Amino acid sequence: MPAWKILNRIKERFAAAVERTDVPANNRLFVHVRPGDLREVCRHVFRDMDARYVISIGWDDRPHSGGFVVSHHFSFDKAGVLCCVLVRLPGDHPKVDSVSEIIPGANWAEREFQDLLGICPEGHPWPKRLVLPDGWPEGVHPLRKDVAWNHVPEGYNHDAEHRFEDPPPGCVVVPFGPFHPTLDEPEHFRLYVEGEFVRGCEYRGFMVHRGIEKLGDSVLTYNDIPMAAERICGICGSVHNVAYAQAVEQAAALGVPLRAEYVRTIMLELERLHSHLLWVGLACHIVGFDTLFMQSFRIREPVMWMAEKISGNRKTYALCVIGGVRWEITHDLKDEMRAMLKTLEKEWLAVAGAVKGDRNLQKRTKGIGVTSKELVKEMGLVGPIARAAGVNIDCRRDLPYAAYDKVDFDVVVHEGGDVWSRVLVRVLEVFESIRIIRQCLDRMPDGPLQAKLNGELPVGRLGVSSVEAPRGESHHMVVTGENNRPRRWRVRAPTYQNLQGIPAMIKDQRLADMTISLGSIDPCFSCTDRVETLDIRTGGSQVYTQTELLQMTRQR
Amino acid sequence: MSLLSKIKETLICFKAGRVTLPYPRETRPVPPRFRGRPVFDAAKCVGCGGCASNCPAREILMVDLCQEVRVVKYIGRRCTYCGRCADVCPEKAITMSKEFETATNEIHDIQQELELFMGTCQRCGRCFTDAGPLDQLKMKGYRFDELDKDRWVYRSAGYLEKEAAVRDIEIEMD
């Protein structure tokens, strides 16, 4: 079903509400509606037409149109269309009808534009501060255009503490994080525990919010942002790099050379390979099965070397510029990659065969962190979490980008919904990635790597792009602007939605299963209980144990 | 069945053997495309400023100290080694080296400062680099009579400073 058919169905119901529509391509649909009808249009799109909720984004358009804009993004996965429902809001005291009652997954996104732009979501069930630090004064909204990127407001209190809600009666509070061996980033879960069982939690995150979007629309330029974007995530960096470039290219209606699209596909799949191998290792580490943790990392290392040979770095490939890629894949590299994939496939087959029957692993992961199809729909969960719960979505197939429409692959789906299903989905996706890379290597045509850009990019256009990261769909939106930089750039990483599903996943589970439930979304590792020092001149080494280190620090 | 899979897992471990590399005793050679610390070649640089305006981390500064001297300063603190500067350089004056062990207590170890002697265009009055070293020698103020301070700067006041002008201006670091 192309975009205009979806548009017709929306117009059938809401002919009067639709103010303006843009259909820039067969797979993109932008519907501007009247603010009063926003909630009903969203209900229709989300419930009646069964679209998947992606994200809600606000931006400050006052310098150009005098007001604010809020955009709700949906994906029609079966039709392959990304649909944005936009409303224009007045410049002072902007208010918008909240859709969180209809779409629970919009909870964070609406609180985020309340914090960063001062757009009030009216009727929000829990409009508590989400992104801004606790000591940040009210009324200063950093993403507004009249606030400088390095502005620190008067009255900012560094030492302010977060005001947590009271736990339910009969429950004990167990703090989890900000620093915990199984968390890769500082996040804080305040778990309400009754006996051994978790009854609920409150989340406080955004402790490493780096204001990278503000930099993007005030400091960096179009071609600088890909290098900043890939530093959003240490594992799926290239995903953000490609997603941003694609969003700009879609906004500017810019064609990319075919060879560049194949190179992007290969690099994205290399990234998926090493990310899945890393995740399987870390998941095993979390449940205490360090043998497989070591072996996954051993098998993973040649993938990192391959990426280093292509791009000059193990991670942060600095791959995309607007209109193409920077790194060529030569014939020699192709042959090396084929050999690497062959050994990888052989070794991973052995691991997959061994893991499948491992009852110890199953006992720690079966029936743990269960998600239902309903939860996936309500919260907008994506990636292996959704696929392990039997929801057949994958951006590579549903919203094809780069060269994914030119290769054959299967989407791995499992019905279990628990952590064990996620292990299986990821283990099997490794083989699909190998298959995709092999086809790309065979079918990659000759040609240029970068499109020729003539003049400036057009101004004021909206571009959206979804890329399937190893963890799920990563969604970027760009509004093109003046001075060689976008007016607004918004990133929605897959974990943004998946973390919102955590409270439901850990409810009524044992406290000990919290770590693997969380780890099944996003792997992490920061556990070092000993340090090795090495003297290069003498070649001798000494290993300190934890107690020795403690003694050393105490002596000082 | 679980026992069988334990045996399989053991076999995988035995087959793999020891794979850890002896770093830092021996360093593994880096591949040819490796992107390490960028190195700037003053002899090739024409001072066009392309690197400075394309640096995502804004780590390359261009400062015109006077009509004839342009300073290119690579600060190297936030540098992400993306290699965009080497990409856009029209003279190939920037190469991404193979250096990756760049942790240091002294930031000047990785910084670079190029003092470029620029001529003045007779038509537009803006700066350009002269074609070769002989042309540069003909320019006023360009002397080699003190070898330890090989670049003297002609100031608009009309006399030679004892110190190179580059040192007497505090360049903003960040």
C-alpha cells in the first residue's frame, strides 16, 4: 500500500482536520493536522490502522514560522511507509494534547519535549522531569533557538537531588545503578522489592546527556554531524552515521551511487555481526557462564580487524558523508572478507550447536523478562526484543534502505518472548548477516563512492530515516536549514523505546533476574576487580588482586 | 543432552587454544588505512584553511598574526581521528599517521603548530603562499640569519622583533 492510499484513508475520516499533506516519496507521508484533532488522528492511526509508534519530536520553528512544531512518527511496517503527523503550535506558551493515554510508548518523548522545548503536553499522565538535570531552573529550555549551546542558566544547582516517588506500601527500595557491573551507562533504577520479588521501579536516566542534537543545529555542519552521530553509541555507531546521512539525503532528494549503498550495507552488517557476538558473550557473562563469554569475544575479534582494514578503525568507521561513503572495498579486501566470513560461520555454527542444548543457560533465561505482543505494540518495542516476542518487524525488510532491497535474507522470529528467545534470535541473526554480506560482495557494482553535490542543500525540508541497528530500529529526523546545518536533528535510539518496556518486563520477577532482563536489551560490562601493570623496560608484570589494590589506596 | 553440549563447549575452548596477543610487549602492525594522529606537513601546506572549516571537533585553528604570517594550530584534544582534514586537503599536506598510543600528560606532545609565511596578492590584498622557497626568501622579513629563530616576522611598525611574533600572542586553546 503506497503512501497516498494511507493518506486517503486518513482523509476519509478526518477530511476537515488535515491542513496540508506532503508525499515526498512512495514510502514517506507527512500529514499536517489541526491541533484540536491531533489526539483523534493519532488514535485512528495507532489503533484503527495499526501503525507502530516510533517517536514524538518537537522543534522550535519560531525564527521561520513564529511557532513550534510537534511531530508524531508512525511506521506502517506492512506497507513500508513512515508517516509523520505534524501540528503547528503558537510561539508563546505552546501546548499540545498529550497522546500518552492512547500510546503509552509516547510517555518519554512527550516529557522530553516538555523539558527541552517547553511544549506542555496537556493531559499527560505523569509529566515529571525526564531529561534535564535536577538542579536546572524552571523555564529554561535548552533546545529553543534563543538559548545558546553553551548556556548555563543562573540558579543552576549542581548538587540538587532527584525527588523520587514513595515506594508502594510493603515494599523495600533497592537501588540499582547509577554504577553497576552490568550497566554500560550510568542509569538508576529504584526497584521496589517485596521479599525476593520486584513489584515495580522508578527510572532516572539521562545522566550522560551530551546535548549532541543542540550541537548539531548550532555548531556543527552537515558533514560534521556524521562523525558526531557515530559517537552516540559505542557499538552501533555506524547505524547513526548512516541513518543521519539518509535522513538528509531524503530531505534533499539526493541520490546516492549504488556502490556506496552496497558499502553502507556491508559496514552495517559487519557492525551487527560484532554487536551480536558481543551481546551473546556479555549475556553469558551476566548469568555467570564466562567460558562462552571468552569464546564469543575470540570469534568476534576478526570482525573488528576487518572493519579496521576497511575503515582505518575498529569502531567509529567515519563512513558516511552526505551523498556517499568514504571507504572503498577493494578486491583484496573482498577476498579477505570472504575468508573471514567462512571461519566465522564455521566457528559460530559450533557455538550455536553447543548453546542450543545447554540446560544451565536455559534455566537462567527461560521464562525471564517476558514480553508479550501487546507490550511490544503499546510501548513501541523494537528489534530482537520484538522479534523474540513473535512480532515480525525488521526495518531492513519493511522500510528498505541502502542495498537491503537487493539482497535476500530471512527475518528471524521467535515466539517465546523471554530472554532465551532473544538469545536464539541473535544467535541466528548472525548467520543472516553473513548471508547478506556475501551477497553484497558478489553483487556490488563498480562506480563512484560519492554523489556530486551542486550548490547548497534545500532549506526547510523534513527528512526521516529508520535503520535497523543490532538492538532495533534507530530513527533519525532532520529539518534542513540555513548556514550549512540542519535546523533540527533528532535521534531516537532503539533503547529509548526498549527501556520503557523494562518496568513491565521485570515486574513480579526475582531480583536476581533483573540484571539479565536488563542485559537482554542492551549489553554492558564494566567489571574489573583486578588490574595488571606492565613495565615495558624490564618486561616484568605484576598482577594486583582486589585486596592488594585496596591496601595500596589505603596506604596513600 | 546438557552434558553433550558441555562437551561441545569444552572442545571449542580446546580448539581455540591461546589467542591473547602479547600487547604491549609487542604491538600488532596496523593496517595500511589506519587512522592515527594526523600529521601536518608545513612544507606542503598552503594555508587554505579547508581542514579548519571541515574539522567536526573544531580542533584546527587558523590565526592570521599579521599580513604575512598565518598560524595553523592543531590542538588535538578532542580530535577523533576521523580523517576529514586529510580528505579535504588539496595539497595532501595532512597524513593520518600510524600512531595510536597517544595518551600523554603533556598536551604539547600531540599538538602541532605551523607558521606559514604568506605573500600578499597585489590585486586583492589577501594572502597566498609563494610558489617556492626562493620566492619566499625574496620577501621582506624572511631571513635565515639566526638559525635558532629561522622565521622572523616583519611587523607593520617597520622594525624586526627580537622574538618570533607567534610566541607573543596567546592563542586561545579551546
